[in-house]
Amino acid sequence: MGKPQQIPNDTDFYCPYQIKGHKQDKIIGIGGLDSLHTIQLAMNIIGVELAVTEKKWGGKLVWGGSNGDDLGFPKPHWKD
């Protein structure tokens, strides 16, 4: 996740983020009203993307070899 930046010639901000692995290697920018808003949105979207990746590939992502399931990002609340 990169540093939030103001969109040129605008009052809004964007926050770039990147998820690598499982054929993903793109940088995405999420826009928001201010720098904190973009961080909140990016954190939530990263959590959704990680959950979708787990479901798609049928595995379990872990943080640096830990045995817990907390990746540090908000988890989506959806029904299976």
C-alpha cells in the first residue's frame, strides 16, 4: 500500500496498492475524499481481494508463517 496522494488538479485523493501472487501483479489506485478516507477504502478493498483469492484458489492465506487467520486487513462480512 502506497502513500495517499492528491489527485492532480482536484481536491480528492487516491491511495495506490498492489497485491502480488496468483497471477496478480497490478497496481491499483482507490480514490477518496481525503488521505484518511483513501487509506480506509484501500484497507477494506485489500481485505476483500485477499478473501476472494482464498475462495478462488481454495487455500488459506497466512501472514509470514503465523498459524492465525488475521492478515491485518478487515474481513468482508458475507454469507457463503
